Amino acid sequence: MEILNPKREEFKIAMTAIRERIAAAKRKGTRNGRIDYQGCRYVTSEFINMLEEAFDEAEKYNCIYAYSVAMLIQINLAKLASTADDSYGDITDARFYVEYFNVLKELHTEKAHGKLNIRRF
């Protein structure tokens, strides 16, 4: 994937595809109108797959796209936490993946402003 500019149509199309994947995962994990523990495991594993793909994009300098995906998944994890049976703790596991993107954003911001202090991490 090329580096995506948030103001371009390609970025919007890529984010729409992520939203559709999130919705599809939630639909597939829903049984009898709710997300039970097995459904929650499925949904969070799909979220983690998307986060890993986003991390690969970040390594290709597509950081804005990767961070946007991570934040979209973080919002959906918060919604999932209030409605799903997370007996296995998979939501917490997926949340740790999102934390990598917070560090990535901070590193990117510090590098852009010439204040990068890698020892802090």
C-alpha cells in the first residue's frame, strides 16, 4: 500500500474497508443478539489481525493510516467492553496492541519536533 494522505479519496476508501471489517467481525461474533465469550474471542482476534496489518503499514511510514486504524479499533474495543462477555480477557489483550500505536504516535510527534528521546522508551 502506498503512503495514504488523509485528505485523499484512497485514505477514505481504506478506512471504510476497515469499518466494514470491524462491522463484519462484530456481526459474526454475535449470537442471539449478544456477543458471548466465544464471539468476543473471535471479534478481538479479528481486531488484533487488523492492528497487526496496521503496524506493518506503520513500518512502511504509513503512520497516519496506522494510527487511524488503531484509534478506530480502540473506540470499538471500548464499546465491546460494555456489551460483550469478556471472560477470557481478550479485550485487554487487544488493548495492549493499541498501546503500541500510542507510543508510535508519540515517537513520530517528537521526531517531527526534534525532541526525540528514545531512552524514555
